Amino acid sequence: MSIVANRFASAPDDLMVPEEKPDPVKRGKVFTFYSFKGGVGRSMAMANIAVLVAAAGKKVLMVDFDLEAPGLEHFFLPHDGDLAKTLSGTSGVIDLLQPEPADWRQCIANVRIDDKTMAALAGKDGYQPQATRLDIMHSGKASRPHEKYAAQVQALDWTRLYKEIGIGTRFAELRAEWIEDYDFVFVDSRTGVTDIGDLCTVVLPDRLVMLFVTNHQNINGIGDMYDRVLEEHAEQPIPQRDKLKVLPVLSRDEFYSEDTLSREWRKKAADRLRPLFRDWLPESLDPLQAMQKIFVPYFAIWSFGEALPVVTNPEDIANPSRINAAYSRIKHLILDDLDWSILDAMADPGEAASARVAQREELDRERDKLLFEMEQERRTMLEEAYAREAERQREQEELADRLRVEMAEKDAERHRAEEEQARLMQAAEDRYEKRIQALIEQDAAQGEKFQEALSRSNDALELETKARSSRSKINNVLLLGAAGIAAFLTYRGFQTESDAALAIDAANQARLQAEERATNAEDRAAAAEREVTLQRELAEKFDADLRKSLADYDRIAQQLEAANASLEQLRADQTAAAEVMAELRSARKFAEEELDRVAKQLETASTQRQGIIDQVTEARAALQRVQGELDTIQSSLTSLKLPSAWPAFGTVEKALRSAKSATDTFVGRLEAIEKSQ
């Protein structure tokens, strides 16, 4: 016995799913959209199909039951400016799972799509605003902080919810109320095998829309889930409810780009999921044939953000190869309760694709030829651009080398000027210091000589004075001696002649000695006078030397003034050298700017080279657009009869003109790039 059946079996009688009593009024139906794994486009498909069903004049309720990964409302927020504010004040599905549940009507928010878009989607049937209603019941995350919502989800005890609270009975009753108020209830189910998934796939739905992609996990996953649901219904049947039917939908199909692999995997899916078709697909139709119309193609443009292509591009519904047409085919099946006959009258995108494959191959050959020619031309242009760039780079390198050499020469000249200036200043300083030191030493020597001459002159004057004094004294002595001798002779008288002679001799001798002394004194006085004369001559010489020294001092002063002038000139030279250095720095800055400009030119050349590659990419994109237009033409031709085929031929002509225009534009851009090189 399965989990859900086991829980129902163990629940009290009043918690069992109530019978749905017959009602003469037609009730709505619940469609659960399920996928075994995420990333298959389930929520996007449900949101777009819900808009299409509502545009057909139906009342639609969307329920976001993917509690662990909610966000269905994000598909509608860009198209309804008031929806976010409305949701912030409403309860959600999480509040219906509490012991004291909220009123489900307080969980509803109306989604408004502009009437012009809805009218375009309604088509020839006409839009009926009064009969149309599109509501959403969000998970509850939009009206509370993420942490609080996550805590509520993690706190859910499903065993207690089923056994004690009777959550299955509660939602069966809610389901009954929903289908009374709405024509269709679309439930966005959790992926995989989960308790909440059982509630969505067993308790609630009349129909299961099971989306899958072409890999073993998805195909086997929904096949096993289908078997599980059948087992649940067999063990715990729900009275007065139609047998559950399942609509398998191949999603994110790559048929238009990978035809061979798509056919191979479609066959694998059809073989494995054959039981899912048997309750509603005509016996004459093979599931593989059904999958030629029931699939959602993959277009990369719709993989960004939460997209509603039926709202943004409603005109694409008329093109059987577009995603909107795929949603529209599923919408028709839902509106007619999986009646296949509604799709018989519609264009078969699979059959149209076969013819388109052949046409596309021809276009591919033409495209390859054009691309080859464009590639050859691109290579030629690139080679020329590379050659021009190499030449320009060589010239820039030569210019950079010349600038470097000039800068090096100017640097060397500046260094030489600085060294010569330093040498001259040092030599001048040394020369002036030596000259000043010599003058100081010479002045000191002259001063010593002058003092010495003064000292000798003073000594000579003193000697001369002494000599004169001595001479005077000698004369006095001589006079006194002569007088004394005369007095002595007179007093004693000469006794004999010999005594007189002796006395005279003695007197003479004394006189001679006195004269000798006087002569000596005179000689000394003469010597002293000569010494004085010499000292005077020395003094005069010293005075001359002093005057010469003063003249030297004057000359040195003049030389110092000349030196100061030289220093001023050196300072001027230094200023000039500084100006030269400034010019060198300016030249260096100019060289650096020139090098930067060269680098930018190289970068620009690289950008232009990348631009050429981008132009080729744009050309390829243009060819792809041409291919898309031709696909549209082929699809249109498939749905037209012969009398009405002329507009299609006009479309072909327009597409060809568009292709030629795209090619001409590309060639023009390449020529412009070549000229700019």
C-alpha cells in the first residue's frame, strides 16, 4: 500500500476524501503540471497556458504548490504593476497547511494583463473581459520574510498533517470549492517523489500534465510516477470523479536544430510513455505521431528571466514553429478535455519541419558558400590589416627607439653639464681658498718682519743715545783728567824731568785710552746709526710691502668680485641647466605620452581586428535571421492552399530582399573598416 493510500486508510472516517456529488451545473477541472526534475520549463508552460486559457474567456486559478522552490508570481510581476503590492498583503498555500488554516479566498490575487494583448490572444473568437478571470494563489513567500517562510516549510509534518489534521480531506474540500468558482485550476506541483507531490498528483487533479525532456532520468521518472499515481487511485479510488488522464508534454525540444537526435529520443520517449496516451489518444494514432504536435520547442531567448512570450509576442501564435503556437496547441487540448480532433485541423509543425529541413539544407549550402567567400575576404582583410598593423607597429617602435636614444643623449648631456658645473664650482672654491690663505700667511709674515724692524730700530736709537752719553762723559773725563793732572803738577811740582815726562806719558796714555774709548763709542754710535738707517730702510721696505699688500688686497677684492660674478654666472648656468633639465623632463614626458599613444594605437588596432570578427559574427546572425524568416515562409506555405499562396511568395521575396540587405550591410561595414585601417 502506498504512502498516501496508507494515510487515508488509517485516517478517521470524517477525514476521508468526500464524494463529489453530481451537479447539473458544469464544474471546472483541476490540471496539475508536474515534472520529475526541475529545469524542464514546467512553471513557464503553466503560466503561459493559463494566460491563453483565460484569454479564451475562462476563469483560471493558478496555485503555486512548489513550496520548496516557489516563485510562480514572478512570471506576472513585469506585466502587472500592482501585483507585488497585492501579494504582500495576502496569505498563501503555506497558510492552508496550518492547523488553523486561512480562508483560501484571502490567498487569492488577481492578475491583470492588458486588454489589447488578451484580445490578440483570443483571436477570431473575440475577447470577453466580463467572462475572463486570471487569479493566482502564491506559496506564501511573497508576503513574509524568507527566514520565516523557510522555517514554516521545514516545520511541516506530513504524517501528522495526513493522520491527525486530515490534510487530504481538507484539500479535497478546497478542490470542490475551487472548481465551483473557476473553470480551470492549474496546480504547479513539486518535482520528484514527495508528500506534497502526492497531494498534487493524487488528491487534487482531474488531469495530469507531465512535462519532461529527452533524457533517461526524466522519461523514466514520469513513467514511474504515472505508475505510482495509478496505484494510489486503485488502492484509494475517489468516487464520482472521472478517471485520471495524463498529458505527456515533451519540453525544451531541439527538433529544429538537432533533427536526427530529436527523432531518436522522441521514439524512446514514445515507447516508454505509451501507457500515458492510451486513455485519450485515438487508437489509430501512434504516440510518436502525437508528439509531433505536443511538444514545446527550445528557444534560447526565452531562457533568460521569467518569460511570458504569449504576452510579449502574441503574434507568434500563428507561426506553428514558435513556442507560442506550441503552448496554444496544449491550450486547445486542455479546453477540449484532451480531444485530439481539435489538433487535426492545425498545421503540423513536424511535417512542416521535414520540408523545412530540406530547404534549410539548401540554405545551409548557400550560407556555407557565402560564409566561405566572406571568410576568404575576411582573411584577406585581416592579412592586410595585420600587415598595416605590423608596419605601424614597426614605425612606432622606431619612433620609440629614436625617442629613447634622444632621451639617453639628453640625459648624458645633462649629467655632463652637472658634472662640469660641479667641477668649476669646486675649482673656484679651492682657488679662492688657497689665495685667501696665502694672503693671510703673507700678511702674518709681513707683520712679524715689521715688528722685528721696529724692535731693531728702537734698539739702534737706544744705542745711539747711549753712545752720545758715553762720548759726553769721556770728554768730561778728559777735561777733568787734564785739569787734575795740571793741578797735581802744580801742587807737587816736578822733581825731575823724568817724572814730568812720565806724567805726561801717563796723561797721554790716558788721553789715548780715552780717545780710543771715544772712538769705539763713536764706532758703536756709527754702527748704531747705520743700524737705525738699516731699520729705517727695512721700515720703508715694510711700508712699501704693506702698500703692495694693500694693493694685493684690492686686487684680491677685485678678484673676489670677479669670482662673485663667476658664481652668479654659474648660478645662471645652473638655472639654464635646470631649464634644460625641465625641457628634458618635458621631452621625456612627451616621449612617454607618445609611447602611450603608440600603445593606444596598438590597442585600437586590436579592437578594430576584433571588430572585423564581430562583423563576421553579425553577418552570421543576419543569415540566421534570414533562415528564421524562410522558416516562417515555409510554415505559412504549409497552412495555405494554392489560391492563397501569392502572399506567401511575397513573403519569400521580402525575406530574400532582407537577406540581400543584411549581406550588403555586412559588406559595407567591412569596407568601412578597411578604409579606417
